[in-house]
Amino acid sequence: MIMTDDQFDWQDFLGSEDSELLVDPNKMNGYERTELIERLYVDYIILKQEKTTKPKIIKNYKIIIDELIKNFAH
């Protein structure tokens, strides 16, 4: 996976209040962004298998992972 320097904004997905506490993938190097995407994907798979996870949470994970890949991994 090749990591590029495109921009990503959490506010597009979470709003300004929730996004202030999150890591900024724009400031990460390629290795760090790859780790972030991999860890989010593992969490996504685990949450998807759990019967108690709200569908909205799973949907948000998928959207965020898709956008990170679209913006940084080609």
C-alpha cells in the first residue's frame, strides 16, 4: 500500500466537537497512517462480529476506513 499526502478531515464525518480529540492523519508519516488504518480495520471486524454493536457505529467505521484509504493509500 502506498501512502500519499492527501488531506483528511475528521470534521467531515464527526463534526467539529468530536473531531478535536482525535489523531490527525495529515500529520502522520506513511507508516503511522498504515498502522492507523490497520488498527481501525481490526476494530471494525471485531465490532461487526459482536451482536451488541449498533449498526451506526459499524457504518461509521466503514466510512472512515474507506475515506482514509481513498485519501492516503493508492
